[in-house]
Amino acid sequence: MCLAVPGKITELREESGVALARVDFGGVARDACMAYLPEAAVGDYVLVHVGFAITRLDEEEAAKTLATLKELGEFSELE
């Protein structure tokens, strides 16, 4: 099952012409491609699906979703 996981952008950069962000998923950080959200900024919360940030969301919704994923045991795949 594939999920879009919410996280907070902590860093933006470009590598070989590709916009990337470092995204913190509640203590686990991963890189995400920002091609679909060029307007996103450090501090924004985004949903990441298969390595691509696909939409922005507010902090409250991100926290609820992360808590639910942890409760269901789905978050362990990121660690």
C-alpha cells in the first residue's frame, strides 16, 4: 500500500537542475522532489508520495495524520 506522508520542509536546494527539499517526518528526514510545488518554502508542511511533494497542508492536519500513521504502525517503514 502506498501512502502520502506529511512532513515539514527543513531545507530547499537544487541538484543537477532538480528542486529538492529535506523533509522531516516527525524525526525521520528524507529528500523529496519539489517539481510539483515550486512555491513551497522552508517551514511549510507537504504530503510526500513516492519521493515527490504533491501538496501543501497545514501543521494541524500534518500532526493528525502522522499520529494516525504511528498508531496504525505504518510509520515504521520510514525509520
